[in-house]
Amino acid sequence: MDHLDQLESQSVYILREAFNRIERLAMLWSLGKDSNVMVWLARKAFFGRVPFPVMHIDTGKKFPAMYAFRERYAKAWDLNLIVEDCPGVEAVDPTLPTNARSAARKTLGLRDAIAKHKFTGIIAGIRRDEESVRAKERVFSPRGDTGQWDFRDQPPEFWDHFNSDLPAGTHLRVHPLLHWTELDIWRYVRREGIPVVDLYFAKNGMRYRSLGDQDITFPVPSQAATLDEVITELEGTRTPERAGRAMDRETEDAFERLRAAGYM
Amino acid sequence: MEAGLDVPGGNRLREALRLVIVGHVDHGKSTLVGRLFHDTGSLPDGKLEAIRAMCERRGMPFEWAFLMDAFQAERDQGITIDTAQIWFRTPKREYVVIDAPGHREFVKNMITGAASAEAALVMIDAGQGVQQQSRLHGFLLNLLGIRQIAVVVNKMDMVDYSADRFENIRATYAAFLAGIGVAGEQYIPVSARDGDNIVHRSRAMNWYRGPTIVEALDGFRPAPRPTELPLRFPVQDVYKFDNRRILAGRIETGRIGVGDRLLFSPSNKTAIVATIETWNRPGPMVEANAGQSIGITLDHQLFIERGEVASREDHAPIESNVFRGRLFWLGHTPLTAGSQYQLKIGTRETPVTVQQVERVFDPDDLSARLGDAVPRHGVADVILRTMALLAVDEARFLPRTGRFVLTDGHNIVAGGLVSMEGYPDQRDLITKRSSNLHSVEHRVSAVARAVRNGHGGGVLWFTGLSGAGKSTLAMAVEQELFRRGYHVYVLDGDNVRQGLNANLGFSPDDRAENIRRVGQVAALFAQAGLIAITAFISPYRADRQRAREAARELFHEVYVEADLMTCEERDPKGLYKKARSGEIADFTGVSAPYEAPDSPELTVDTQRQAVDDCVGEIVAYVERHFAAGKGKDIQKP
């Protein structure tokens, strides 16, 4: 088993635990590289099918290429796709910085979708290496009745015994990619031949390294126009992945506040 | 700017060694991490400046610990609340660092972080020396199975780089570790703040000849993959998405190949691996190894659920409903005898009772003493008892399947290791003859019995759906054979359950045991020279196979055939009606499978034939095979 095999095996184990232990389960699909890998891993875990709904929380502000991607692969992969809209920015905590407020719409959209579909488990494709607040996450992470995360008192989690038993009214976030890095994702995309949107590849010296809403995501300078070039670029970089995500760095704790409130 | 670390995700090339850093609060764990990153050139661009700016904003001196302590709450209180993971590399390899909190309240997080590590650094403050948490963390590392340990005596600059002070701490801690069975650890004097003996050798401590931290780290070995250990494959789930019935799970130890015979515990069923199922993989898979999450299909259908453990027949797990566990307790109220929890071991989950608290380890010096209550964050030896039989392993031989957690309500409250010392393997009691019994040769031969009786002994094993006519036929055949001079007796389900099997219910395990006993008794009757007729649904091939093995060549399988619709129309006992309404669970044909025989010795079709015709067929079969001198079971003298 090589490194990618081990990562894959652990993710498959986590997805199977979630499917077995959680009654009403859905997977978030943001259309980015990580969640594409996640859908792919679910197909691995369940021998070609995804046995739960795949949900896109749509801010309405994604890139057109991402919507086209969604329509194409929801069909090709035979996904049970749910698309849910987000409330307007006026519904968001006004004390958050501007870009974070925009991102926080997704938190509310997710909260509403969970209530509407009565989901008790949400699979999300976050990784520890993306951002230091996410580094503290559990694989099975309990959320309060409004989706909030109490990072001060997280339950113990070890030996792959995940907490799946929850009080009524709360839900679990399941993080099958927590132990992957950005480079692992790209190497796995290459090995498995997983499709991703073209925005990740350089045009005119710029490419997107991380994809969010159009208005708060910015391309970074890059010459990497192919998968191999992206991997080579990442092997040498010391620039953080979310450098193009404006909401993360407006204030020291902006991202932490977003996550504590239920952001993915 | 934000605090904490955006890991330079781009530079992980190989598998990283998982390293945990533990120790008493304030002994310098996070500072060491910051320094390691800086001195190995692993810091992302701009991070040093960001930390500097944050410290200035707070009006405090430069603090390396801010690298790890990403949360606002931690930055303000100056302690690590939870575990965090970040990556760095030396010229030799890469590392994932798990920073584990040292504050007493946060033991659960320390365990969460340390449980997955392959090696550990224990931080001890040179000025304060060995503290309670230093000992507890050392003890827990040992319990968690982490054998590669380096002890870092930090803040040597505060004790004037004293070799005596270092030696004093080394001797104290080494004696403690030796007392709990840990040996072979290294000791390294450092000043994390100044970078002495981290990457660069300290000029102030030229009396020290041992490795720097990075040299010690590079000397650690990745955990070997346990492929060579006995097979353990805990069943995680059973998928029936299409016509395949796939047992999904992860191989914890050993390997599985197509064609291997597997033993499932605790149900004690065996089957052969037909396929290893895959998706998006070139070519079929014929073998899988420890660490892989796989799916397999079997050569015949078994009633297997999540929680069963597959192994080889010759290196099976221990079966027991009582065992000793050395555990660490994370519950808010003390653990006491008589308490009930949920036990999770592998993928098995079952209620468990704490039968006895044997020993409690003193939180200060971790010496063992008698006690009956285990306080929060305490360590103890307890006896645990379950209702159901479990498949377990000794943790010292197979740690992955020899460890368990206890949950209470919604949370994990304990983790522990299984020790079977003093407890028998109950599989032997149930399925095998005790090894100090020897079979005694009878002086009356089967032939002699057959000659006296006028016929050979044997088992007519009737199998078929409920309502197929097994009991009706059995009683009619018994009557007719008796009339013809045969010594014959019917073992019927309802009758046997009133006596021999009165202690059995209708769970899958009890049903299997019911059939096992009937098989054994029928074999004894046959050996005594009688014809035993059994009338049990006996839906599983494996169970009938076991009965066949008990009576060997005296066994004759009779398939009493009628389809489900016919049986349901007959419904002589009204059972189908109850099963359909959900009043009876796991009813064969309705909510549980019936595995028809592959090649029965005789098939009678009660759907198309009258009862008398069927009886005639069976009696004719008996006349052909059992009459003295003719049967396959009669050996010529």
C-alpha cells in the first residue's frame, strides 16, 4: 500500500462508518476539487454508487463553469443531487467583516437545508492542512441545534471509534478528508482520473488554487496549466492554499468565528 | 492576518511519521514545535512576521507557541485546548506533529492526539522536574502502545545548562518508566526557546554527547504494517445494493486471499472467500492486506452482521463474555463496580457491566493500589462482563483488535486494553471437545448393532420451509418404519425446545446452537443403531453441514420441498401471518433467508405429491439404504 492507498482506505472506512451509523446522511458537494475527491471516495466505498443525497448549498455566485460541471457530473455519476439556496446577506451577523459575511450566507443556507431535510449527518470535505482552525477538528464532529461548533469541549475520539450517538436536534459533521493535504488531493485526482473544473489550471499566468464564490475568490499567479504542472508547483510552494480566499484573513479570528457558527 | 499555521501543503512528498508531543502544562511543547519548524526551514512565508506582529499587538515578548495555538481562546489563556496537527520536514523525511495539551482537564484531547502517533516526545521542564502530568502522559503513551519515546528536558538555560540537573531528572523519570515496563527511551537536554539541541548542537551543553532532537526523530521508525500477524477482518457492514452480498470492512491485521476459508466469530461460521470486490481498479483483486478497506463475497450465504470478526480457523480470536481491561477513565463521575456502559471493540457494540474494579493507579505516582472507584483521568484494571459472547484478542499480541472503548450516553468515557489472563477461551467450551478428553473405543461395533437390529443406524435430516410438511412427514415416516420393525425416533423442533434446548431463544446465535445440539444428539442416536429423524427448518447450509460432520457417513439430508407461497397458504401454526405483521422477527422465508440444499440425498416435493406418496418415497429410500447388509453405512465385516 502506498501513501495514497492508505489515505483512501482511511476515508473509505470513515464513509462506511457514517453510512452505517447515521440515519439521515448527506454529502456536501461544493464542486471544488476536494468534494469531487470525496464523491469519488464514496463511490469507492460503496462499489460505484453513492447511497445518500449529495447536496450543493448554492450561493448563486459560483463560476458558470462550476454550474456546468455540476449538471454534467450529477448525471454521469448518477447522484441524488439536492440543490439548496442561501438567504441574502442581510440575514447574516452584521458584526462579521464584509467578505466573511458573504461567506456566512452558506452557513445559513446549510442550517436551513439541514432543518428542511431533517439531516442528522453532513459529510464535508475539509482538511486539517487547509487552515489552522480546521486542524483541530474531529472526524465525527457534533454540532448544536443551530449548527454551532463548541471547539472548547470536543468529545474524545481515538482508535477509529467515532461518536455517532447524538442528542435529538443536533447533527454530526463527518470529515473523511481531514487527514489529506492539498498535494494528496491533486495526486489522487491524477491517479484516479477524477474530473475537476478548468479554473484550477493557469490561463494568462493566473489560476485558482481554491474555489469559492466569484466575488470573494481570487486567482493566484501561476504557470501551472496541467495536472502535472499543478503538482510540481505545489511541491515547491510556501504560499498557503487559501491565500486567494479573502474572508479568511480580514481579522485574526474571522475564520474561527465563521467555523464556530457552523461554517464548513 | 491570522494566527496559527497555514501548512505549506505543497511540500509533502512521502508518508509522514506521526509524532506526538506531550508533557506537563507549560513545559514548552508548543515552543518546541515553533522552533522545530523555524530551524528546519519548514515555516511558510510570512508566518514569522505574523507571529511577531501578534505578539507586539498584545504587548508581549516573541512567543513561538502562537504557531500552534491557533484558537483565540488559546492565544488569550496561553494554553493549548485541543490537539492540532501540522507538517514539517527534515532532510531525511516528513513529520506530522500532533501537539497534545498538557493541562489536566484536557487529558481527553491528549489521548485523542496521541492515540494515532507512532512516536512521542515527552517534555519535562528542567527547573520544575518530573511532574504529575509527566508521569501520567508517560503511562498513557505506554497504554496507547507507543514504544518510541524521547524525553526532552527543556529550559536548560534556566538551570545554567547543568549536567547534574539533567542527570537527576533523567534518573528520576527513567526509574518511573522502568516501573511501568517502558525501556529504551532517549533523553535530550534542550533550550527550545533558543534552539539548543533542536537542529543545532548546543555550545552551552558540550557535556552532552547524545542526539539532537532532529537526530532522535530521524532515528524513529515508521510503524510496521501488521501484514504478517494473524488475520483479523472485523465486518463493518453488509451491502446488498445489487445481487452481490458484500461484506465490507478493513483488514486490521494479516491478509485475505480469494479462496481462503474464513472463520467468523463469535458466530463460528465458516465460508470461503469467493471474490474481493473493487471499483475503478484495473483487473480483479486476488489478495488484500492489513490496512486496506475492502469488500468480499463468500461462496455461500451466511447470516453475518456488523461486529463479526473474520480470521483463519487456526488463529482465531478468543471468545469470551468476560475479560480484564486496563483502562483510562474520562467520565465525569467515578467508575464503580456494577455500572453499565456500551462496549465498542472493533466494529462490535454491546452493553457491558463493570463486574469489579481490581486495581486503581495512584494519580500522583501511578503505583497500583486496591480501590473500588476510578476518578476522572484515573487508570485502573477492571473486570468487564457482557451478555453476549465477544471475539477479542490479547492487546499485547494483537493491539488493534485487543483494545476497546466504553461509551456512556453520547460520549466515549474510557479506552482500554484487553487482557485474558485467567479467563478461558469459551469457544473451546462450546465448539470443541476439551483437549484432555479422549474418545474411548466401543467394543460393540456398528455392524454388530446393525445385525441385532436388522438395520443400520442413521440420521434422516429433514430441512425445508416452515409449513413444507417436515413434521407431518416425520411422524408418518416414523409410524410406517416402526411398523416395519425399524428402531426409529423423531426429534421435533417444538419438543426438543421444551427440554434439551429449553435455554435457547430465537436469536441467530441461539438458532445455530439449537441446530448444533440436535445434530449432536441425532448423531448419538444413529451411532446407537437407531434411525433418528429430525424435523427442523435448519435454514443455513453451514449449520446442516455441521450436523453432517457430527454423524458423518450416517447422515442423510432430505429436502422437504414446497415454495414459499404454498407454505404461506398452508400456514399450519399461523406463523407466517405473525411474521408478515412483524410480530415475529427473523422468520425464515419472510425476513430471514432459507438456503436450500445443494445436493440432498433425497428430495420430496410436497407441493405436487400427496403426503402418502412422499412417505412412500422416504420409506423406500430407507429400505434401500438401511436394511442390514445393504446400506452405505454398513461395513462388511
